[in-house]
Amino acid sequence: MERKRDVRRKIVALAACAAAAGVMFGGCSKKPAGSAAAPAAGGPRFAKGTPSEAIVRASAGAGKVGNWGLGNEYEILALLSKYGQDQKFLSQAFDMDGFDDGSIWLASAMTYNELGLVKNSYEGGYKYGDTVGTIDMNDEGVAMLEDNIFCNSAFAKANPNTVKAFLSASMKGWKYACENPDEAAQIVYKYGSSVSSQHQSYMAGEVKKLVQTDTKGQTVTNYGNMDTAAMQQTLDLAKKYVKLSDSAAASKLSSLTLDSIMDASYLADASAGKIGKPEKTSVSIQLKWLPQAQFMGYYVALDKGYYKDAGLTVKIVPGGGDISETTAVYSGQVDFGVTWVSNLIAANAGGMSLLEIAQVYQRSGLVLVYKYAE
Amino acid sequence: MKKIHITNDSVKTVLYPLVFGIILVVLWQTQVLHRLLGADTFTLPLPSRIGSIIADNFGVIMLNVKATVFVALSGLLLGSLFGFILAAIAALSPHWGMGGLTIATAFNAVPIVAVAPIFTNLTKDFSSDPNVRSMFAKTLVVMITCTVSMGINAYRGFTELKPFSLDLMKSYAAGKWTAFFKLRLPNCVPYIFTALRISVPGCVISAMVSEYFAEYIVGVGRQIRESIVLAQYSTAWAYIVVACLVGVGMYVILLFFEHLLLKGRRIK
């Protein structure tokens, strides 16, 4: 590791041309440090049992808390504020190299994705195993709800049966996926995957927990349920930590209520089987990210023919990069979308009229991960 | 007579684009443009709204502008200097220099989006302050884009001499260095500005793209990205307008200096 750092320093010191040459060769042969036998050193380590407040204070004080930004940062801001820290974080890349090399002490990770990469030893993993600890947003009381299903409120009004049929089939897909996570992972993998099949299986297992457990740790059996208390907490935190420069949007944000962002009636009718003939039979859903088990319910519903049984032809549109699912739905490119509730709130404050029709994830999947002392 | 003619011409060159610009803004504000493009005021906010956002957030916007301009200018300066030196070496000893110039050109083909995150990773040990090391990483990215245009153009300036001028220098028994300073260097000056006319808009663009991948969140480009992902189109447009103003402003300053220094010696 020290050697690697030396090389890095030398490269930096060289002129741009030489540095770029280093990039080309270094870039090709660069392997994750996690592929070494022992976890790489870097950054401080915290003794097991250290209270999360002490870890947050130490890391934030040193300016070493990481998050991806782009609307994923509000829970972190809320946590920093809870412990009286500055609202600052480092922009974290989509890999966990910053955590591994110690430039980020307290890194953001989704339980189903980045945390798996940190802990696990399959290809691409950093092999930390049980030598890392996490701070859970749910335990800290700053949880904001994530993956939901939404559409334009005008679309829902014009196509209520389509919405109900879509929800009914999707929830059937989620139920099957949660009962058979390994099979669901393989189905997702079949439909084009950004990550390995082992990682998909890990992800399916973790996503199942988020879909079946609420922020308080209670089991949820009615899939897609919109827990009013958790939704309200999400809205309250969003009002506090979503900072909008546009004064019109900012004042709209402060006036938003749960009724202006969600409607539970479609899901209620769908679960009761009160579904008429779909008005629009060919629909599409925009995912928030690349095809992965995070969205296994939809892929299972498609693969098992649940959508077809409901009289729908469904196209799943993967996201990724800077695809904005709220804009895609708003502009009518797609009919449904999966986003985080905070993103939907920000979009409605900006002038969209989006409506959440189901809340698939019942608790926050965001944790902050840190290294344990030996 | 001649003087008046030139003034007329310059009035035209300023007036026509200005009138066109004003008409565009009027069409935009009155939403005629929206009807033509099939856009709504959400994805294409009105100029008045964009203006009010810029006014409301002037301090924060200037903070981001400063960060972007600093990176763009320092990258431009270092890159151009490096490119110029490469070109000079190439002109003086083609043996060594041409190879270096060719390699530099090859690096220009590497897209900024590929280079930027790599530099962010490579410069992590540069400073313990994330703002400083991010600035450094971004500057390196800008530097690469500016090196090449200056290298190639300055090399042309050093070597594309008037016919027989080099022979003339030789007939004067001028040495390699005298020929360089008396002939090649003066010949190169207009080419330097040709390079800068490519590099100045380029450095602003690469500075903004490299902000996407930087560890420290600051800059006009980063704000555009954040705002669009959060569906805050009015704010995004405010930063887009500011980005345009920065780019145009820097270009105008360049043209001013070019006019001042070259007085019509500009190469076509």
C-alpha cells in the first residue's frame, strides 16, 4: 500500500504528459486494493462499541464524511446536524476506493450495494468482512424513505385502472421476489446486469429486508404500504435539508403536505382487487439506477408474466448516471418511475406534479460505514 | 474616409448579433419560443425568473464562478505554457520534440470524462484539504486540453515561415538561436492567439466537466448537474446563463488583447 502511495505521489509530481501516461498504464493494471489478502490500511479505525456520536464527531471534525450528493445527502446532513456538526461532506465516487484508502473515514453506503462491496470477497469486493461497523439512519432517527413508485398525478387521474393493475402486478412481483430472493436475483441478472450474479444475490437478500421491515424494525406484510409517520418524517427532514436557490421553489417546498405528494387509494384498491379494465395497456417504468436486484420486484413481475396477467405490456427502462427519473416521468417519456421520496419532494417543489402511489422500501437503506480497530 | 468605414463595419458586427439576441430574449420571455420548441416554462424557465434567481443568489453564484474561473485560468496558463515549451523544443530539435508533440496530441483524444475521475484519485495525497486537492485535479484536466492546442498551433507558428526567410537568416550567418528569436518567435505570435481562441472556451468547458468528478463540491458545472438531477430547472438555467457569461466574457477579453497586440496580424 505504501508503495502504491509513493507511485501516486511521483506521478502527481510529473508533468501532465507523463502523468497521463501513468494514468493509461496505471489505469489498466489498477486493481481494487481489496484484492490483497488482508484489508488495506488507511484512515483511523474506531473501537467496537464506540458510540456513533463520537464517530460522527471525529470524522466530521476532520472533514472526512462522504456522500454522493445529487439528492442522496439529506439523511447525512440531518445526522451531522443532530450531532452539531457542519453541513459538509466529501463528494464520494460510486466505488468505495475513498473508504478503502482512508481519504473518507465515514463513507455512505447502501446496505444492499456498497456495503456488500466493502464486506464481501467476491469479485470487486474489498473483503473487509466483519472488520467494519455501520451507523444506521433508521436507528439514528433520521431515516428518509427511498425507492417508491410514482407517476404524474394527471396520469393517475386519467388512468386509475392502469395504475391499480400496475401496482397489483408489481406488488405480486415484490412478494415473490422477497420470498425467493435467490431466484429473483438470477432473473434480474438475466435481464442485463451491471454487477456480478453473486452481488445480485447479496443485494436481493438485503433489499428483501428493506421491503419487509419498517424504520422501527417491525415486520411489514402489506407490500408497498405508505407508512404515514415515516412519510411525514421524510417530508419534515426534506423541508429542513433540501436547500433550493429558487425562491419560488423554496416557498413551494415549505408548503408541501403529504397529500400533495402521495395517494394511498390506488394501492388500497389494488390490494382489495378492485381493479377495472386498464385504460392504457402499454406502459413503461423508469428505474432510478442500473438493472440490479434493487428493482427485482418489477423484473420478477415481468418474467413471471404478472403484468401480462393484469392486461399490461410493461417496458422496464433502466436508469444510471445522471438520468433523472422525475423528469422522465414528468415529460411523459415513461409512465411510472422509481425514485427516492426526497427527490420526488424536490421535484414537486420545483414545479412538477408527481404522485407517489406506493412505497416499496419501508426503511432507509443508507448507512455510514467505518473501519473497526483490530 | 477609411476610418469611418471601419467604424461602420464594427457597428454592424456588434449590432446585428445584439439585435438578434434581444429578439431571442423577447421571444423567450413572451413564450413564443416555447410554442416553437414545444417546451414548457418548467424545463425552459422564463428569462425574468432566471434573472431573479441570479439576483437572489448572487453571492453563492459568485463563489462558484470564482472556483470555476480559477481552475479554468490556471489550467489554461499551465497548459498553454507547457504546450508552448513542447512546441519550441519540437521546432528546435525535431528529433525529440515531434515525438513529445505526437504523444500530447494522442492524449487530447482521451475524453475529459475519463481523465477527470482518474486525476481525482491520483491527487488524493496532494493536500489534506479536499478543496485544494480537488482544485489541483481539476487544473490538471484543464491543462491537458490546453496543452495540445497550444502545442500544435505554436509548432506551426515556429515552422510555417515565409518562403526563403529561413534561407535569408542563414545567408546572414544567423545561428539556430538567433533564427529562433528573430524569426520563429515573432512569426509564432498570431498562432498563439489561434491556440488561445480554441483553448479559452475549451478551458471553461473542461473545468466545468471536471467539477462533476471532484471530491470537493463547488463550481458552476457541478451546480448545473446538481440542479438538473434534483429537477430544479430554473436554478440550473441560472447557472447555465452564468456559465455562458463566463465563457463569453473570457473570450471577449482574449479578443481585446489579441486586437491590442496583433493589430490586424491575425492569421486566417
